[in-house]
Amino acid sequence: MADRPSSIKGEQEVELRKKLNDPANGIRGFTELVAWFNERFNAEINYKTLNGYVKRKYGASCKTARKSHVKKDPDALEAFKKNFESDCARLIAQKGGRYECVDLYCQDEARSGLFAYVGKGLTARGVKPVCPFQQVFQYTCLIGAFSPITGDHFELEMPFCNSEMFQRYLEEFSRHNPKELKVMILDNGAFHLAKRLVIPDNILLKFLPPYSPEPDPAEKIW
């Protein structure tokens, strides 16, 4: 069956596509999208028409938004991207060719755990069920680094995420392919910046701008 002729064409289609491909577009639902479209183009498109169009054309759907810190500096983020290659080259040059190879790793942590769950109970109308309960939360931490170039990776399961655990991770990671120089991208977590950390010689730390985890592909691993 042939597609029906679209009432959204030309400039409208271009701007609508741009809007929906912008993760920070500020549109919280289809009702707001209709309002934006009609105001932007002085149009009178209805909810059903636009809703069906963007679902068919772009696979649009409402999703839980990723938080973006209000203190994030867009200029610092752009400078990080622009200077990334030269900054890495400068870091690598400090080692004077002492290693057989170099790889880039993206580092992150994740916490997984269990917590007490209160289920349902069967009672008469107007009677709220009561059950014995004790708050319990058990968790473990995973610290990992992943290379988007070679696919190599190294993870450790730790009881906590703190500077002591991160020091242990660095030491173990250093022993993984010890003749390889590892450039590690990581965020500005407090334990990543602890003054007592001793960085192994074959690991170079490249920090992301503050409040800007988005460039780190490891964020999507967990």
C-alpha cells in the first residue's frame, strides 16, 4: 500500500527532523511538539496527524531524559573535543617511546544491587495491607575500562567505589598488557582525583570537562 501524501514538506520537514534529532530540544511530549510546530510555522496541524507522522518517519517516542548538569560548560566540552587528539599526543610523547604499543580506554563505574521489595497483599476494600519489613540494600561495584579502538577491556568487581578501590583497579589494569601504554578517559569523580593515588607509569589519565560525561562511550556500557 502506497504511503499517503504528507502535509509536512520542505522547510517544515527539515526543521522538524532537526528538532527531533536534538537531544536537548526541550520538547517533553507530543502535545508540546504540536504546539511548537503550529507556532513555528503558523500552522493548524492536529495532534493525530503530527503524532502519526513523526512516529512513522522518525520512530519518535517519549523517553526518560538523561540528566545534564546545569554547571556543564559547553565551551569547555567543545575545547575538549577539538584538542583531544593533540592533548593525547602530548601525553604519549611524555613517555618517550618506552612502550611497545598505545591504546585508548574509556573508564567508568557502575553499582548493582538488591533492595527490599514490598509486595502486594489481599484485603477487603478500605483495608491497607501490612507486612513485616526491614530495609536492606546490598550492592557491588564494577570498575571497567573499554577500548573503542581495539575492543580490549578490563573490569574488576569491587565492594565499594572509593579511592582505595580505584588505586587497586589502576594497579591491576597496569598489569594487563604491561608493555602497552594506556590513555584512559575518565570523569572528575572525587576518588579519581584523590591526591594519594599513585598512577602506574603505563597509564595516562585524560579527564573529561567537569559535569560532562557525555563524550565517554563507557557511559553506555553498563
